Amino acid sequence: MLNPLIATSGLLLLFAAPASSPEPLEWDVAADLLQQQRITIHVPRVTIRSTTIIMRSTRPAAVVEKKADDCVKMESLAGFSVNRFDSVDLVLKDGSMLRAKLGNDCPALGFYQGFYVKANKDKKMCAKRDSIRSRSGRLCAVQSFTSLVLAR
């Protein structure tokens, strides 16, 4: 037997008038409704997975620090590693490496799990302007960038 409640609600939906299309907003009204967005970029740590075959090789070549630009594009960041107590080594998508020097009161060990960078309008991370935040919440300013080049 048909439930009268279901039959009644079905008939109401069948005979319901279609909704009118919404009026388009004028530009001055739409300008008042603009929203601001905050973007935070998470940079993952470069790791060796347990499924990766680890082969012994010769000792890795030494690197030399060279002068670098004060800013790096955020879209070029691929990963990072923590090799020193006072800096974080950034791996770029083109294979090059940058060293981000942190302040004296900010040990790099807190960044081994990853870090966050707040994006700016120019989509760059700049020394003496931007900070990186560890996953545990510590905020450290980037003092300078140096390029890491293989020693001869």
C-alpha cells in the first residue's frame, strides 16, 4: 500500500513552480562582496622511502656556498633538507639548491618534519622579509639565501 505522505510530497514536487533565475549583480555591488584569501604553502621534506634501494656510493661531493638572489619563486620549490644547525637547504625544481640561513636564536632542527611559507602577492620568498613556520608552530625569519654549488 502506498504511503499517503510520500504520495502527497511527490505531487507537491510535481506541481511546484520552477524557481526564477537570480538577477545578475552589478559591478559596484559585486565589488563589495569580494573575499580575501590566505594561502599557505607546505614544503615537504625530501626523504628516502623504505622501498628505495640504497646503494653505497662514493662520498658525496662537497658544496660551496655562493652569493644568491634575495628572493626565490615559491613555485620553484620542490623540497628541503636539514643538514646544518642554522640553515635549511632548499631543493628547487630545476635541481639546484639554495641554503636559507636562519637567525641565531632559531635552530633548524625544528624544521625536519616540514615547514610552511605564507605566500605574498609577488609569490616569492625573500630574505629579511619572510619567515618560515615549522609544523610545531615556531616562526623563524630567513636572514639570507646562498646558492650551493659543487666544489671543484
